[in-house]
Amino acid sequence: MKITGSASAISTSDLSNRARQQLRLALSRIPHGRLCSYGELARQAGLPGRARWVGRQLSQLPKETALPWHRVVNAQGRISFPVGSDQYQRQLQRLLEEGSADTTGKLYWRQRRWPLHED
């Protein structure tokens, strides 16, 4: 399938690859100790309204990735994995190490949100 632009045709796979590259770049820019929502990460990547797509892409990252996937949480400032699951514990541990959460699992969403928002 081709999407026709004014100057040239771009395949949907090219668009998808470009979107993944934009996402990875935006993800890599989340500072240590900060938290970002899926929706905000989508906006930062130039993909507004694609929060669910961002979540799917992050779930497909290799387990050993150096990208800071653990800094991305839902819009309520919570880890999206089921509480107590291995994935939840893994993400929480990384956030604890960065000072973005406490040992009860509470995330410092308002204090650590990135980019800064006035609530």
C-alpha cells in the first residue's frame, strides 16, 4: 500500500519505521528520575493520539534494551502492569533506583513528571 504525497509516494512500512525511530528518540530523551505518560511520549515523538501504539511498541522492546521504557507510565501516573506481576516489579525496581517511586509502589508523578506541567 502506498500513501501518495505531493512530491513522492511513501510506503506505510516506511512511515511505520519512521514512527518507531521517532518514538525511540523521544524515549531516549526522558531524563533520569523523570516520568512520562504514554500519551505525552506519543506527542513528544510527533505522534499525538497514539498512546496505545506507544504502549505496544514499548512492550516489544528487547528485554535487555538500554532505552528507559520504565520511565513511561499511564496518564494517572501509575505503572500499567498488573500489581505484583514480574513486569510490575521490574519497572518499580528501576523507578525506585532512580528515585521516582517509594517502596509502597507510589510514584512521584506530580514531582517527577516530564516535561514539566502546571497542574
